Amino acid sequence: RASASLMFVPLRAGGRVIGVLSVQSYTPRAYDAGSLERLQSLADYAGTGLARVSAHDESDRLSRLLLETQRVARLGCFEGNLVTGVDHWSDEAYRQMGYAPGEVTASLPNFLARLHPDDRERVARSIEQLVWDGRPFESEYRLVSPDGTVRHINSAVAAETNPAGRVVRVYGAAQDIARQKQIESDLRQSQAELEERVRARTAELQQTNEQLRRTSADLQAMFSALPDIIFRLRTDGVILDYKAEKSSSLYVAPERFLNRRMQDVLPPDVGRQFDEAIRLAASQASGAQFEYKLPLADGLREFEARIVPASSGQLLLIVRDITERKSIEAALRDGEARLRTVINSTPDWIFIKDQEHRYRMVNESYARSRGLSMEEVLGKNDLELGQPVELVKGDPAKGIRGYWPDDREVMETGQMKVISEEPGMAAGEPVFLSTVKVPLRDASGKITGVLGYVRDITERKAMEAELRSREEQLRDLFENATDLIQSVAPDGRLLFVYTKFRGAKDGDEAPAELAARFSEDRGRSWTSTDLVVVPNQGGLNVMSVSLLRMPGGEAGLFYL
């Protein structure tokens, strides 16, 4: 239900309105002036009480803020009452000494006990002096916690005196300056390192300057010793300066080319070369290079020109006489051509392989053995040329060592290897080869591959086999014959006549007959059956046989 009577008065504290106090009644006209005064008095009491509560809360808040600030700032506070003998340390002061707050009694002896031994006497004298004359002091010292931790502290201490001037209270603040000390240490170290770097850099610069001085002197000496002709040009080809070892190497006298365009001084065809090269060098950092010929007093000379950008937007032209080099190159080409002719004229195979077994040079005989041109062989290995794997890599079961193992042995040992006989393939047919391999070295002596010299000995092997067959035939003939005599028949056939025994016995008492064999190819093959010349006659033995050349050219046979 609605209120019948209302009354409002302000809540005041220290002359300041902090709120409103109100009362209500359901009785009409329930309040008078006296009620209003009493309500105001009550409101004043309430305002004063509220102000005290607020002040207490603020004081608590400020105390907590102070403690937290001290912890964050690592700032401890302390005081000592010389009248009452009671000391006080803040929580942070306890922590600085390595104690929990309230763990020990706050006192000067307990403080001095935690001082570093090297600082204790000095700080104690400062405190005694403060108590004596009341003059404040500031000091740095170290506190050693019970666990051995050392903290660096900066402390400011002051004194309170009574009207008589005697010190009655000592108080101060102590801040943990470990971070500051670390920063100072880091700064000192950084400064020392910086100074060392400056010294090292200074020494390095001095050394560099000295090296530059020597290099400049060396370059100047080298520049003076170079046989090249050097010109300094503008980008349009105008000659600004030059350097030449002797004036006879110049096309014209200096007074005829200085401050003139290079293109205009030289013959038209050479001038056009220079004009194009100068434009090219002026437009790109890599410069330009070309060769040309000039008629000089001692005849036609060949030159190499290099044009490179220089400082200040100018060009540097370096000209070198390459006449002798060109002559040597031509002689080398001629020599190489003659050597190639000799290499290609031999029926034997000659090749060069690199360390990956790829052919870098072959002669025509080798290329023909593969049914290819020399160009088709180059860059390929034996397997890519269709050689059987067992011949290339070897097959111990078949007694085949292989081309590549021999190559590798020569390149690894650096020693020549002679393979008197090995199987191979030529024109798709099996052949026998005799091979010599030697290590191939570059100018520094490093082994870069293998040089091979190969001879096809297949025909020789066939002839050796044929000779062995003939030897077998003759051996069989010799083993079954005595009184052997050889002659040449009138028709050119080779004739052997010998005693052939007919029985198991031989010797003077054995029955025998005279037999012969013929060769129509001068001994390469013989008739396979014996031709009986004189048959056995009643067990008589033939003691001796003679062949004579008769006056008519016939062969006469005499025997006993």
C-alpha cells in the first residue's frame, strides 16, 4: 500500500554529503519538526560511522598496496626504537635476509648476522655513527641467506631525535639491487667486449689498410709489367689515356689517337668491330670481348680486345697481342690432326675412358668394330654400346675378369695393366683381344681416366690352333716312323718317305715296308693315308733310305 508520510535528511561526513537517510509511515501527518531534527541527528551519527568504516577500508587497501609494491619493487622497510628496544622489519625485509616474514625476531644482531663477512664491520660502524650523531647515510652491502644465497642491497637509513637532540628511533628502506648489479655487470662486459671489438676492428682496419697499400703497390707493379696495351675511353669511344710498354706496338702515334674516337683511328672493318663492342660494353656490366687483325711495321698481327665498364662512367680497353698464341694454336691443331691420322691409320683399337667408364676418345678402328661412327661412340659406356654384361662387368664362374674391373684397377693403383688375352666382341662376333691399359692423368697428376690399346688376336689364335694341329699330325707321323727323309717332288709337293713297321716289333729283325705322305700346301696339311712305295718282301727290313735329285728332275729312291 502507499506510504502516508515520508521524511528525508542528508548523510554527512566531514561537511560532505555522502548519502540520504529516509523513513516512511502509513499514518498521515505522522512526523513533525522534532522528528526531522531527531532523524538528522541520527543521520549525522550514521555518516560519521560510515566515514570511519570507509577510512579503515582505505587504510587496509593502502597497506596491502604498500606491501605488494614493496614486494614488486624488492623494497624492504625497517625501524628500531631505541627507547622501547623494539625493532620492526617489513615482509620484504625478512625475505631479503632469507627468512619468512616473522620467522625470527627483528633485531640489529639478527640483521648483522646476515651481513656478508666482508661488509659486516663497515655497515656496523655506519649504524653506530648514525646513532651517535643522527646523520643519515646510504650504503651498499651483501646479505647472505641461510641457504647461502647472496643478495646485493642498497639501503638508505635515517634517524629521529627527541627535543634534546638524542636519537630515539632509526628507520630506513633497503632495496634488492640484484637486477641493477646484473645490468651493471652486463654493461661492463658489453663495454669490455665493445672496446675489444673496437680494438680488434681498429687493428683489422690497420691491417686491411696495410694490405690495400701493398696490394695497390703490387697491382701497380703488375700493371707496369703487363705487356698489354690499356686505353681509357669515354662511352662514345674517345680515347682519354693509354699505357703501352713500347710505342712500336701502337697502330699510330699517340698524338694521332688521343682525344679521338677509337672507331675513327682504326681501319674501317676493325673500327666497326670496336663501335659495336663499345656500345655493348657501355650497356651491360659484363663488357665485351673480340679479336681482330692489324697491319703493323713488322707484319700482320692478331689482337684480343676486352672492353669493361670502369669508374666515372668510363670504359677500360685492354688489348693483347695474340699473334704467337694463334701460331701455337695452329701448330697444335696441325699436330693434333697428324696424331689423329696416325691413330686412325692403325688397325688396333685406341680409346680413352673417364672414371665413369664413358668413352671420351676412340679411333676409327674401334668405332668400326662396334659398327658405329666415332661420334656415336663418344659419351657412352660399354653396356650402352651393346657389349655383353659378362664381358663388361666380368663373370668369375667363366673366368672372365671384365673390362670395368680392369679399368678400375688401373685408375685406383695408377699402374699399367697388360691383359695378354681376353674375350671380346667385334662386329657382333666373338673375338680374342690383347689389351694394354694405362692411367690417364691431368696436368696436376690427378688420374682422370684410362687409356687403352687393344689388338684383335683372333686370327693369330686361329693360326696357332692350326699350327698345333699340324704339330699333332707330324707328331703322330714321327711316333710311327723311322728312317724319315724329306724332299720336294718335281710338281712342288712336299714328300716324306719313311720306314713303316708291319708287326708288333721294330728294329733290325722287324718286317717293314717303305711308305710316303704328301703335302700340296707346303706343310700346312698332309695326306691322311700312307702311300706304300716299297712293300714288305718276306720279312725283310729296310735299313736305310736315300732320295736323290735325278738329271731329268725326277726323284730317285735308294734303299737297303
